[in-house]
Amino acid sequence: MQNRGETAATEPIDATGNRPTPVDVLITSYDLARIDSADYAGRELFICALDEAQYIKNPATLTTRAVKRLSARHRFALTGTPMENRLSELWSIFDFLMPGLLGPYARFRERFELPIVGGEEDVAARLSAVVGPFLLRRRKGRRAHRPARQAGKRGIRPYGGPAARFTAPMSSVCAKS
């Protein structure tokens, strides 16, 4: 920790030597999370929610590593990509959500991925029992039911102060004609 001024700082100092400014909401892209990762060091988020979490499916990319370094009390991952695609993608997303739950990738591959790819249903059931409680999803091939789109026009009348601003000029125009 670095000291600035006469009193010791209690807030962490980021990689640029500045104290992070408190924020309520931080929205960024995956590319900017990677580029600005040093700025997030020492900052703890209350919630880190990833949209399109398939962007962290490859654990070797700089983007994935930067996102996994984010410190947060709670983590969520949203993805429209079916989880049945590749087990390594499932591992990478869970490694973000709950680091260590599925162990290191080499151990996960040996314990789950290779046996499941080899057709061992009991291993697939065991993995499903571990991750299933944390998934809210639809299966590959099923489409989400969406209600029919409803569009319409609805008029509103201004009231109070706003009404006077709109109607006064009109009444003066009408009175002159």
C-alpha cells in the first residue's frame, strides 16, 4: 500500500497509483475489461454480471484471464450459447463463477470431460449433480417461448406546468387569427 499526504490511506491504490473512485454501477465491454484490467486491481465489486459469457469460454485468452481477475462478492454469467457445446466452455464459465468448484482444468478434463466424451453416462450425471443447481437454462434445440409482440400508440395530455407551456402559445396564436 502506498501513502499519500500526511495520513495513511485506508483505500487500496490501483496500478496507476490512484485510489479507485467509488461507483454504483460500472458497465464495460470485454475488450475494455482486458485493456483496463490494471485499473480494476484493488477494487472489489459487489456484483459482477457477465452478459454473453461465452466470451470467456477460452481460458487461455487475455480477456478471459482479465475478467477472472475481477474481484466481486457475487458473480453471475448469462449466455445464450447452449452449454452442451463443449465441456471446456462449461469449466471456464464455472471457473469465473465459482473458482475451484470444478478444480483445475487438467483435473476436470481427466475426471469429467474425457469420460463424458467417451460415453460414460454416470460421469455425466455426476457432473450434472454438481453444476445443475447453479444453471437456469434451456436445452439445445429448444426455443424460448416469447409472447407475441404488442405495439400501439397511446396519447397523453400534459398537465400542470407542462400543459401551460404548450397551451398558452397555442391560445395566443389562435386569438390572433
